[in-house]
Amino acid sequence: MLAKVTISTWGAYAPYLFINLLFVLKYTQRVTPYYVGIGVLNVLVGVLLLYAMRWGVQRIKHPTYMGLSLLAALLIGGLWLQYAINPYDLQVDRWSAIHFFWDECLQGNYPYAAGTHLGGYGSPFPVWQLFHFPFYVLGNVGLSVFFVTAMLCWVVYKAYGAKTTLLVTCLLCLSPAYWYEVAVRSDLITNMLLVATLVVWLQHKKISLSEHVVGLACIMGLLASTRFVALVPMAVLYGKQFLQLSFKQQCTFVGILLLVFVLTFLPFLCWDGNMLLYFQYNPFVLQTRQGSWLVLLLFACIAIFSVLYFSGKQQTVYALIGYLLTLLVVLAFAEKMLLNHAWTMIFTSMFDITYFSAALPFYCLCTGIYASK
């Protein structure tokens, strides 16, 4: 008998399948003309796997040991994959945007002027660069994804138990998008895995904004200094609570958040303010070049409405975060397609579908929670 899978589970699992399908279609078409068939097969197998996971998790006697074994396999497989590939052969330069930053910084050169191995420039903000320094010392900034994946699994275990943790780990293991990000040493999914870990922990500990205005403002200021998009999950989590604060508390919160964010840039501002603020490829430009202000305004309106009317239970928060992160990419891509008449070019270099992977951790969390019940 097939395990029962609810509509709520499909609400998170369907976009999870969609993101992975995009990766499968884009990268298999480069090696075989049968990529459409492979994509269809990927979806069918994905549907069957959901029922298999739902059925299996209810019957496993020792989910903790199974989860630890699966996590160990994921980490070992990911390490092998990274070291089997020469990073300089990759056509993705997110890893070198961090690695070369520290190369230049330790040589006494202004780090935001450092190019990548593909001739681009780094967009990660200072806190994210600092977070990766231990991994730079180890010789591979891509190791951060394994550290953060393990952190997320540990926090999920504390918050939701062994069965949910097993399912979340399994969903990551079965995700072609996750393995692609690991293989190319991209820090984008690492960033969102870290934010997902924080969101789970804050919900588990029931940290409210009204009681921790200063602390949460500092945390969000630091998160903003990784990537701007890292604030989207926190806005979903605390949007309603922010509107319930007094005007004085709201001003205090926003003021501290901005102050912390600015302070993280202060060393680089003092070092070479012109380069930081006016360089054609400074990190602010690079992080805001996807989409226009019109896209941002439309997204903000939809996000505010969604947070006010649809955020509720914990798993609903994860799904809503995933939807909004996906929507942000869809809106930016739609505008680009419209302006460039490029409706059939989604799998070309004009569109970076890896941005969709930012939503992946939240779909895994939501699916894992629903399917483990």
C-alpha cells in the first residue's frame, strides 16, 4: 500500500522537484539529446521516492543511526566530488570570489579589487568573507557547505526529532541541485543553509522580536552582510511581529540593523572608500544587478501581503520562505526575458538557474516536517 502523502507535503515537494528538474534539464542537454526523457524520468522517480521515504521513515526502528549514516555518506561523497574536480576548470567563480579575496587581503592589497579565476569580481559582503576564513586556511572555501549542512541537521534533530532529520538529509542527498552546488564549490546554497539553520533555531527557542529587539537587529545586520537575500527568510519569520512593535522599538530595530551592517564595511570604507562605493563592480552593484527596482517593488508588495496573511505554523513559514525566494528569481528572469525577447533561453548562460537553489533548504525542511508525521 502506498503511504499517505498530504497536499501540504506536495506544496513543498513540488517546487523541490521543479528546481531539481531545471538542473537536470540544463546540464544533461549538454551531454545527450535525450535530456527531456531524462527529465521526465527524474520527476517520476522523485514522486515514487517521496512515497518510499514516507513509508520507510515510519518503519525504521533507529532513525538516528540511519540519519547519521546518511549524513556521513553525504559528507564523504561531497568531499570526494570536490577534490576530484579541479576548481580552476569550473565555469563558476563563486569559490574564487572568496578565495582570491583572502589572497589579496593577506598580501596587503585591497581585497574587493581582486578578480576571480574567470575574470569577474567578488560580491560576498564582509561577514560572509570572514565566515569563510577558516575554510580558506584549510585550502578549500567549499568545505563550508559540509559544516553548515551538519549544523542544519543537528538543529533540525533538536527541534523536530530524528525522523524529520533523516528525511531532510535524504532530500538533500537526492537533490541534483544540491550536488551541483557542492561540486562547483558555490557558497550560495551554503549561505541559505546557514540562514535556514538560524530560522529553525529561533523558532525552536521561541525567540520573539518584542523581547529581543537589539539582539535580533544585530543578527539581521550581520546576515545582511552576507547577502541581501539572506534577509528574506528573517523578514518572513518576524514580519508580523515587527508591525506589532511600538514606533520607538521599530526605529531602534531598524537603526541597529543598519548600524551593524555599516560597521561591517567600516574597515574597507577606511581602506579605500572610493573603490568600495564607486567601483563599477563593487559588491553592492553585483548583488543588486538581477532585476530592476520595479521587480523589487512588486516582490516587496507580494511578500508583505503573503507574510501578513499566510505565515502561521512553523512548517508554513518554511514553505512561504521557499516560495518567496523562488518568486524573486522568477520575477527577475521574467523581466529579463521580456526585455531581451529571450523566452526560450532559460538554459543558456544568460540565465543563472543556480539562484533557484537558494530556496532548496526551506523546501527540504517543510517536506521533511510534513512527511515525517
